[in-house]
Amino acid sequence: MLKKNRIMYNVIIIGGEKMGNYPFFEQKTINCIKNRAKTEGVTIFTTGDKLVETFTNKYGITSKIFYTDWKSYGKDALKRRNEEMLREANAIITFEDELKDSHMLTKMATEKGLPHRYFILP
């Protein structure tokens, strides 16, 4: 049984928005987080991706959505959102989707030295 008030392991999941392959996404995500989920508990950080929402709802995993505030920050909005996500993140899972924000966040996480899993979509 997990302890109350434990520190959660925060995992960013980015990319795959265009993928449409939920079984692939689910299998890879489970393989990446299963040990931490059993021992510490996991919170998934997301940008509002429907695949992540489906996954967290199915497995009862806590998620935190980070929105991009274009109105307040203009062209710096992506960078600011990514910095906010990275402040509390312990790891990142990237599903390659060739989108600018996915590449930017992955690069920033790598530079920070976060553990990282990278998947190319089938």
C-alpha cells in the first residue's frame, strides 16, 4: 500500500497528438511508469493531449495540464509553459510528432538532464 502524503514522481508526456494509435501510446507509457506508479505514485504533466487524458482517466492517474498562454506571453508562450513544466518534472516521455513545441520541450528537458524516453511512432 502506498503511503499518504508521498512525493509524486512527475512525468511529462509530450507529442503524439496526431498519432491516433492509442494502443501503442498506452503500452509504451505503462512500460515507462509502471515501477514508479507502484512505489511512489505518478503525476502526468500534459499540454492537454486527448491521448493522455484518456490514459489517465482509464488508470486513475493524476494529471496536471499546462496551458500555453499566448495572449499574455506572445511568442515566448511555449518557452514559458515548458519552463513551468520542467520546474517540477522528474522525467519526460516524448512521442515524436514533428511539432515545434514537442521538439522544444524535449530539448529543454535533455539540457536539464531529465531521464528521457523517446518513441518514434509506428
